[in-house]
Amino acid sequence: MNLDFKNKNVLVTGASRGIGSSIAFAFAQAGARIALNYASSDERAQEVLKTLPGSGHGLYKFDVAQADQVEGGIEKILKDFGSLQVVVNNAGITRDQILLRMKEDDWDQVMQTNLKSVFLVTRLAVKSMLKARHGSIINVSSIIGQTGQAGQSNYAAAKAGIIAFTKSIALEVASRSIRINCIAPGFIETDMTKSLSEDVRKGILDRVPMGSMGKPEDIAGGCLFLASPLASYITGHTLDVNGGLLMN
Ligand SMILES: NC(=O)c1ccc[n+]([C@@H]2O[C@H](COP(=O)([O-])OP(=O)(O)OC[C@H]3O[C@@H](n4cnc5c(N)ncnc54)[C@H](OP(=O)(O)O)[C@@H]3O)[C@@H](O)[C@H]2O)c1
């Protein structure tokens, strides 16, 4: 048993940068053919595509929060690739604000992009995997969905929702050999955390037992493991990748 993904097709949502691009790279390096999804960063997505080892990869630009776009996007991927063995629901956004200042639109956008998208993509992925009676889905949650965070009630609710959704679907599809798990990153160096002030950053680092922010590759490694035969008896699980932060 190893981390060989030759002849496997993998969809990674939100793969034009940050954690998603690292996940795509790791699966490509392990031999997989990658469908890279993104929303708007055309140039960055092209760059990521160029750096992927192997061949047969493709870019699929669609908004994971819009049902019609998800349907069209996944239909195209299945037409091009034939099948999907692994799907990583990684796309996500933040619209941080304390409750009394949070606009309805801040709530809706985060719930739609971070949670509804997981429902939309998973529904179609499961449908295609049921026929093969095989597949692995990984949903990117967050430590914030486990602890809560002032100023991030929308994001925390969406990320906690992903964990409950994942467990429910794991129960629905376990008998068909489809596994569905979450990965819950701590604080990872990407565009999403770039705007944190020095004070906030220092506050986080003081609380991380391992003393540093994580790298996108740390999350990619966890995804590779969860999708591999090494995790063949693991479903409905949330893998914490946070340098020990959840214990503090
Ligand atoms: N960074 C962290 O510390 C951290 C911690 C815990 C969890 N996470 C989670 O990890 C995931 C990736 O985070 P990141 O830090 O890598 O974020 P990022 O650098 O901001 O990248 C976000 C990615 O999601 C894509 N995206 C956003 N909205 C989309 C939509 N509606 N449809 C399709 N794609 C969309 C973006 O595409 P465009 O470039 O085209 O906009 C981009 O590729 C997110 O779910 C995030 O919540 C991150």
C-alpha cells in the first residue's frame, strides 16, 4: 500500500492558489490527473496548471456556490476525464465581521461558497462514484469550525456545518465503499491569512504548540493520506492539521 495515484482522476476546487494549488500539485506528483477548479484568477490558475507534474490535467472555471455552474462544470469534467475517484472540496472565502456589523450578504456569501458548495459538488460526485462503488471525498473544514472565533461567526458556522454534513454523508454511502472525510487546518500561510496584523499573527503563534504557521503542503499531505488506501477504513473523520493548536 502506498501513495500512488496513477490512473486516478482528482477534482480540487479552489485550486488556483493557496492550499488548493498545493493539494493539486501533491496529487499530480503522486501520478493523478487533476481537474483544477477556480472562480476568477485566470492567470494564477494557468500558472498552477503549468507547474503540475504529469499530463492530462485541465482547468475548470466555475463558481462552486452556483448550482447550474457546478452541474455544468462537473458534467464537463466527467466528459473529459470519464470518472472521478477523488474530490477535494477546498474552495472557501472569508467575510469577517462582528455579529452586530455583519451584513446579510456577508453571511450568505460565506454560507454559499463554503457550505452550500460542498453539498452541490458532493451530490454530483457521489452520484458518479456510486456506479463505480468506489471513491474518496475530502472536505476542507477549519479549526475555526471546531473552536469558534470572534468576528468569524459566518465562517465558523459554515466550517462546523461541513463536519456534520460529512459525517451524515459518510453514513449514507459507507456501504458503497465511498469514503468521505474532513481535514481541519489550523493557521496556514496563504492569501487568506496574509492580511492578519502582526499582533494577531503573534497572538496565534504564541498559542501554537509547534510554534509556527502551517504550510499549504501540510494540508496536501493530509489529503493524500485520506484519499489513499492507507486510510481505507477511515470515513466520517476530521483530520486536525494545526500544529497542536486545538489542544490549547
Ligand atoms: N489559510 C488558512 O489558514 C486556512 C485555515 C483553515 C481552513 N482553510 C480553508 O482552506 C481552504 C483554502 O484556503 P486558502 O487559504 O488556500 O484560500 P485562498 O488562498 O484565499 O484561495 C481560495 C481558493 O478558493 C477559490 N474560490 C473562492 N471562491 C470560489 C468559488 N465561489 N468558486 C470556485 N472557487 C472559489 C479561489 O479561486 P480564485 O483564485 O479564482 O478566487 C482560490 O483558488 C478554504 O476552504 C479555507 O477556508 C484555510
